Amino acid sequence: MSEQLQLHWREIDSKTVNVGNVHIVDRIIYPTKARIDAMAKSLSGPLGQLQPILVTKYLHSAWKVVAGATRLLAAKDLGWKQIRATIISADNDIEYQLIEIAENLDRHDLSDGERTRLKNKNKELRAQQLEEFERELAENETPVKAKGGRGKKGGVADAARKAGVSETTARRKARQNEKRRGLDEATASKVPDRPTSTNPEPPKPPKPPKPELTKCPLCHGKGMVPSVDAEAGVSLIHDILKDK
């Protein structure tokens, strides 16, 4: 199945819901008054509501708008009590935001700034999905070949579903991670271990300093002797002369 056809949300039901029970929460782009007025004009026309809004369960009997916030606000301005809605369920909150982005990017009245904002948000959310997927793989230490279908624990497919990543992208990312991990292990195996010794050799004592030399007093300066020996020789001469 291609990435484009691989969905991470499911249609649960399609029915008429009370307008007062539908809430707009954390929109990436909030509907402007001009767009609400234009939508109200369309809804009050002979064709009425052409497309249902998308909602998901929110706080007991309430609903949250996933797509169609402008239609909902226009319906409220027109005094509608009910509106047609398709109820969906996604794998995670990121999927709901991606659905909102996909619907808004199809609009023809977006400003350049709004379109850029949506594209940047889409890129940010996709990156978050990959990070979540890698966390799922790391926590379960899942190999690439582990399949895991819907309802089954473990496997790349299960990790991809939880993160909202397509299985194609998930398996490609998992293979890259395994290849990188294999290279790291191969590099580590080439590094020789340092030998450890339980009885290390004691440190060598420092070399004594070289003695200072001076002329020998016994041979009238014809030779050089250490200064200490010279002092001893002078003392010996003094003792000899004293005895005479």
C-alpha cells in the first residue's frame, strides 16, 4: 500500500449533531470573519451544506472539530441547531492536526503567509511522528522483520501505527537505524581492549642529581672531584698538618 493511501484515521459514523455540542479547539488557522460570512452565504443558498464537517469525540457527549470550523461558525451565525458531521477516530493527536492542514491547504483563498505556516507545521508534525516512531522501536527493541499487525503488539507496523507513520517510511527508517547500529558495532569491535593488570609495577625512583665538580685539593687541581669529596680532602690535609 502506498504512503498516500495508507490512512491513520477511520470513519466511525456519519450523522446530524447538535451545533451547540461541537467545539473548536486549538486550531492552526482560525477562521476569519470574511470567510465565515462567505460560507454562511453558501450554506444559505439552494444547495445548502454540501460537505459534512469532520469531528471526533471530546469530553463526554461533546465533539471537537477536526475539519470544517468555518462551516460550523457559519452555521451558528445562521442560527442552525444541527449540522451534518462525519465522526472519525485517529491513532493520535498529530493525525487530527494533519487532517486539518490537508483540508486547509486545498483552499484557494489562503494567503502566502498562511500557506507557509501550514506547510511548516506539517513538516514539524511529520518530524515529531518519526521521533515517536524511533522511541517506540527503541523501547521494544523491534527488528525490521518483525511485522505485527493491527491489534498485535510489537513489530515495525505496530510502532508505525502508534506514531502515525506510514509503514513504508517506518521500514525504511528502521533499516537505516539497523545499518547505522551495525556500523557502530563493527567500528567498536576493531578497537583493541587495553590490558588490565591487578599488580601494577611500582613507580621508578627519581634519578639522583649530578654532583657539582671542583678541583682536587690533594693533587693541586690536576683532577676534578665532587665538591663533597673536596671538602673531605681539605679536612684530611688539616688533620695531617696538625699531627706534625
